[in-house]
Amino acid sequence: MTITNNTPALDRHFRYGNPAVVCDGASMRAHCRQLATVVTIKGDIHSDNIDQIASYVSRFILAEKPLALDLSGVNSFVPHAISLFYDIDERCGALGVDWTVITSQSVATEIRRQESGVPLSASVPEALHHFAEGNIARRRLLPLLTKSA
């Protein structure tokens, strides 16, 4: 296992103060946005790095903050990496937060093949829009919950 905190040569966009974490063929970066935390993973997800990826993603599952897992830059995805989604679902369920996955072709193929019920979004903006709609719906209910008869 090799973990470094340098931006890989394939990721040419410099992000001051937020370098990618590179782990055995996958680069990972997290962005905490107003609506959700977006964790982006690029490269290959395989047996050698799935535990490190799961650990990295779980660090960014926060109470009251939805999670968008952007896997649109993943080139290869091994079948047993589906366990990553079960771990995320369990942790998000325990905290009561929404989550979604933005897939690449290889990830989408594996999700369909295993018929796992993973919440999907077409893009990060679509996921953020979905989370914003959920916030609006909860705000509409808030006055009803605080009124007494």
C-alpha cells in the first residue's frame, strides 16, 4: 500500500490547500460544500486500495451533511468493491443523512450486474440539486412541527 498526498500527474487542476490523496492507482479529494460533502475518486478501485478508499470516504460522512460520492472518473471497479456502498449506506443511515453516487461506465455496469440498490445521480450538480430540494421540503415541515394545538 502506497499513500501520498501529492496531486497525480493525470489531475492537472491545481487546488490550493486541497491536494489529492493518491492510493495505489486511485486519487481522492473531498470538497465540503454548503449543500453536501463531495468526495471525488478517480483512477482504479481494486483489492489493494478498497480499504483505504473506504476509510477515506468514511472520514467525510458527517451528521446533517449529505454525501455525494463522485466516481465518474473511475476507470475500473472490481466486483467486491460494491461493499464500499454497503458501508456508506450503513454509516449514513446511522447518522440519518442522504447520499448518492455519480458513476462511471465501469461502476454503473457493476451496480446493474449485482442489482444493488445504490442511490444514483447523473452528475454532481444534479446531486446537489436533489439535496437542496430535500432541504426545502424539510424547511416547509419545520413550522408545522413547532406549532402546538
